[in-house]
Amino acid sequence: MELIIHYGDPYLQFLEDGSQIIQPRSFVFGQITSPLVIAPTGASGIVAARFLPEGFAPFSTMPAGEMHNRAVPLQELYGKDGLLLEKTVLASSLIEERIEIISNFLSQRLETTSGCDALAKETFNLLMHSKGQISVDSLVTRLQTSRRQLERKLSSTIGLSPKQLSRIVRLQSVLKLMEKKQYSSLTELALEGGYFDQAHFIKDFKEFTGVSPKQFYADNMKMSALFISEE
């Protein structure tokens, strides 16, 4: 999830039905599980704060599941405080000041919360360690919880089901291999990523990125920044 403030010209966002909208001036984008296509309308100027999957919950005022594939305006999330944050960032002319303004805003909100949810954090750690190649049943056993409790917790704090989060983590690990060219064929890449076969890999890849692995690579990895997260 990512908090974004456009201090330059706004961006267009193209929707699945073929229509387009102007993104809000400031917003938090929820978990993305389908291709996201955006385009600048002029000169770009963006400052952003990116969160780990479980990391935004302490700062949120709504369940993460309600933010799924949405650009939620800061005013909707934080009311007058969100609008003031936007105005303060826009009034600044230095990127260092903009970063500090956002950092201070988040730090103040963190003081009134209990921090990240332990179950969500441990789930994400296990998925990262396994590169998404761990079953939900195994997660439930390792975490000593129930499937229902895990589903409910991840839906409210991350906005995804355990299976969805696992698939995204697995795809991220494959994208990193692609970026480093650590494979000799798509079949090898699919097997390394824990997919049943090449067809399964291509199906998952197209669902999240909107293109095939070959098309993705041919486009010079331009979309990788949207999907690759730092460990």
C-alpha cells in the first residue's frame, strides 16, 4: 500500500471498463490485485510513502479490505487532517520538506496506535521466507491459529486473503529473478517460482500484470516497480 501526493499535474487512471478518471490529488492506494494503468496529464511531481502489506493498518481509519484496488482520498481517510496534510505538502517547494511533513504526520498517528498486528506480520514474514511457496494449511499450523481467524485478520489489516497474498509474494520473487536474468527458460522460471507448470505461471502473471512474461520483459521491466517490494 502507498500514500501518494501529487504536487505536479494529476494522473489519469484507466479503469477495466475502458473509462478513465483523474486520480485524487492525495490518496492511499489499497492492495493491487489487477493491472493498474496510469498516465500523466502534464509535468509529474510525486511524493509517496510505501508500506509493507501489514504496515498501513496502524495508520488507517477503515478496514484494508474496503481499500482494495482503490485510490482512497486522504480527506476520506483522515478528514480535515488529511486535507491539511495535502495543503501543507503542496505549499512546500522542497522535496526534503515534503518528506518530513509526511513523516511527521505518520509518526504522530503512530503514537496513538498499538503498532502492527502480530499475526499479520508473522504471516507476511513466513510468506516472504518461503517466497510465497507455502500452503494456507501450513500457515495455519505454523501460526497456531484457525483458517477463519487468519482470513479475517488479513482481510482487515492487509486487504487480501492468505491465498492472494501468497500469490503476490510468489510473483514478486519471480519478478526479481527476471530482473536479475537468473533463469534460462520460462519453464525453469515457473518451476523456480513454485508453479505447477509454465501455463499456470503465465496465467497468474497475466492476471496481475495484464501482459505475458515475454511482453513484460520486452518492455524493459517498466512495470516492475509496481510489483517488486524490498525485503
